[in-house]
Amino acid sequence: MKPALIFTAVAALSVPEILAAEPKAETPKKDAPSIEVVFVLDTTGSMGGLLEGAKRKVWSIVNDMAKGKPTPKIKMGLVAYRDRGDRYVTQVEPLSANLDAVYEKLLALKAEGGGDGPEDVLQALDDAVNKAGWSSAPRTLRIMFLVGDAPPHSDYKDIPPYPRTVQAAVIKGIKVNAIRCGGDGQTGEDWQKIARLGEGRFFSIDQSGGVQAVETPFDRSIAELQSKLDGTTLAYGAKASEARRDMARGMSFAAAAPASAMAARAEYKSKAGFAAEKDLLAAVEGGSVSLSDVKESELPDSLKGKSPAEQKALLAKVSEERTALKRRLADLAKKREKFIADKAAKTPASKDGFDVKVTETLREQAKSVGIRY
């Protein structure tokens, strides 16, 4: 693709009138504030309930973050930890705006190992501070959540003690929050100190995580429709391979992930839309690319070898298909929202669950970069 692209209108690609009248979802502007959040999760055997709860609710947490005004740009990362002698000590998934890629890593985590008291919390914190890929951009909320049920090893002398690591986080502008699962006293003492030093908050929740995920009759249908929408991706250009991986990843979630999580993911994806740097239709409709400037070798396979008129007609067809899918998704999303609201009115959700505490903290700490909820 040419470095400098000429923005031209493609007459034959004009979006159907019914779509043109549809309100656009608000997306982050270039100068919008950002949220970078890293979850530092104990993945030893006793943390099974928390891990499954996180898999079910992380998209709901993301959706709540996206409701901030102004709409923030969002990146997430993961540090999974156990202890020396287990299958791994840490697994680091650096901060990324590709939330599907991070969720894929979360889905793959299993609660195994441990059982001998303290875990290698020191290595986990050190990796979270130094290997997660934090930015130095202004107006960015940099925030960590340490989640576990066992204290750090005090006998590991080859890694900095946590006060030094947490202070290094603060210097980088990272707030460190600590969520204790269960009621271990020593863990509570250490977690409170970590949160205090990290200018964050301390919470204690049920060992299982206290997550209450509401399943609805609409979840599976929403997940299937989103999978079809993912399948309309028109991968092109330098990021075509990445776009195809994203599409395959998203479609695989339908079978591997909880239906309620996939319904919440669909809600977020409907707001985020397709990435113009990966999807040709989004790029052309957004005006960042002119179809005539895209090299034949960089076109989606379905457009190669076709005339300009045929290419425009195919893009228009995909646009109409997306419009129909989005309308069906929006209708089911309203029904799902009402179902959840009705159930909440009868059985209020716990205020001490993992997702509730994370959302509450994010909302409060986002004020520091001018994000309001």
C-alpha cells in the first residue's frame, strides 16, 4: 500500500440508507485517555473458582471500562503465577489492545499445583512491573490487580522484596491493588501492605471469587451471531495474517468459552467495531483507505482477480450482511439486558465478588486521568 493514501469516495460502496441512519457507536478518539490493566493471578489448585469466574466476567469488566466518558482506549495484560517446582513460575501476556488475544490466554489457564503455602508472589510482581509493557503516555490509568490466596515467599533472596518492587511500580505511575481470596491471615497482612505501598486498594473476597454470572436464553444465539460477524472480516495489507488469526480466534471462542462471556464480548465488539488497519471494509468506509490504492497482492482473497466494479459490489454486499447481523445482535442484546435486569431485581448480585470489586476500583481510580462514569 502507498505510504500516502488519497481519500476518495467510492460511490458504488455507499452504505445502504438504513445503515446510514443508524447511530454510530462511540469509539475512542486519538487523544482519548487510556486504561492499562494487568491482572496478576495466582493459578495454583485452590484458585479454580476465581479463575473460572474471571473467564466468565472479564468481558463484563471490559464493557464497564468502555462506558467511561470520554471513551477510553483499553489495553489488558496477564501475569499468571505459581511457585518454584510447579510447571511454571510465571506466564506473562503483555499489555495489548487486542483483547481477544489476552482472553485466549486467560481461557487456557488452569488451576493446578501449589498446596505448600506461600507462592512466588515476588516474581509475579516483578514481572508485572517490568515485563508487562506499560506505556509512558499521558492521561493513562496504569493499574494492577494482584489476586491470590497465599502469601509471598520470604525466603527467596534472589528476587527483590515486594516493598521495593511495588515502589518501582508507583514510580512508573502504576497503582497496585490487592484482592485476597479466602481468609488467610498472613496473606491479608501482606496484601494490605502491598496495596498501601502501591497507592491502591485492598479487598478480601470469598475463596471462590464470589462471581455471579447470569446465564440467559439469548447468550448462545448472541455468541453464534458474533461468530458470523467475525467471519465477515476482510483481511488485507500488512496485517492480513494477524487479522485472519483474530478471526479464527474469535470463532473458536464460541465452543471454548462460557456463553455468557461471549454475549458480553459481543456487546464490546459491537462498540469497538472492526479495526481499519486489518479490515478493508472498515478502512474504506472510514475513509482511511481508497480501494483503488490497495495493491492486488494486499487485497483479501475474495477480491483478488476482480474488476473494480466487482470489488465494490462485493464490499457493498458484505456491508449489508454486517448491517443485518448487527441489527439481530442489537435486538437480542436488549432482550438479554432486560432478562438480567429482571433477575437482578429479584436476586441482587453480591457486592463482594471479584468482578464487582475490580469494576468499583477501576471507576474510582479512573478519575485520576479524567474518566468519569
